[in-house]
Amino acid sequence: MALFKSESERRAERNLRIKQAMREIQKNLQRGEKTLEGFKAKAVRAQQIGDQAQLAAIRGAMKRAFALKRTQERQLLAIEVALQVKDQAESVNAFASAMKAVSQAVGAAFGRVEMISSLEEYEKAMGKAATLQDQMDVFLDAASGMETVDADESGVSDAELDAFIEDAAVAAEGDLVDERVRAGLERVRKEMNR
């Protein structure tokens, strides 16, 4: 094992860590969807048996789950944006390296190395100054999105939760009616076969 890693090895490790983080957030989002479906089924059951206390507790849990889902979606978006900024920075770096090599070649050919390196340093400073503010804005926006949200500040209204639960209750009730109809038809068939 080498004592020092090359730039390409370090870049590959960074890219791997980024992809792993994105996969983990995506898995969390999928688990969150399953959690919401579970809460929805439990809310329907609580509504069917008329347990308002359980329904209220489930609604609070659903609000927190929705808030967590939105936070994770914002985190994933922040990583995706940062990844694009990183790709842009690497592209600019490649361009700057090429320009430096060309500038050195031109400087050697014409003997004006000081002028070219001064221009190069100026361009680098201006490029860094221009992108630093953009990168800082992206970072601050991403960091502000990682704050936890209380259930009451989740942005999910009680009316939205009611509609979410009611849709599931209607579907469950339809399934129950279908089962009763099937059972009745089966009884009629048995009676006719006698």
C-alpha cells in the first residue's frame, strides 16, 4: 500500500463517499415511505374503531414523518447541487491547468513569463472570488435545510392528513364491502348446489 495517494485516488474516494451518502439518504426516503404507509393503515384502523386518542397520536407521528421526509429530500437535493458545483470546479481546474501549461509555453517562447503569470494569478483570483460567493450561498442554503422541523411546523396541514387518512379508509371500506359480497355470493352458490 502506497504511503501517499494520488490525486485520482483521492478523487475516486471522495466520489465514492458522495455516492454512498446519496444512496443512504435514498434508502431512508424509501423507509420513510413505508413508515408513512404503516401510519396510514394504523390511522384507518383507529378511525374505524373510533379511537380518537390513538388517531391524534398517529397524526402527530405522521406529521413528524412527513417533516423528516421533506428534510431528507432537501438534504439529497443539497448534495446533488454540491456535486454539480464540484464537477464545475473540477472542469474549471482542468481548464486552468491547461491554460497555465499554454501560458508557460508561450512565456518561454517569447520571454514574457512575468506578464503571463501575473495575468494568470489575476484570473485565478477573480475566478475564485466569483465562485466563492456562489458556493457559500449553496452551502448556507443546504445547511439551513438540515434543521429539524417540529411536527407543527412540518407544512402538513390537518386537512391534508385527514384527506390522506380518509382516502385509505374509503379504500379499506371498499375492500371490506367486496369481501362481504364475495362471502354472500359463496353462500348463495352453496345453497344452489344442494
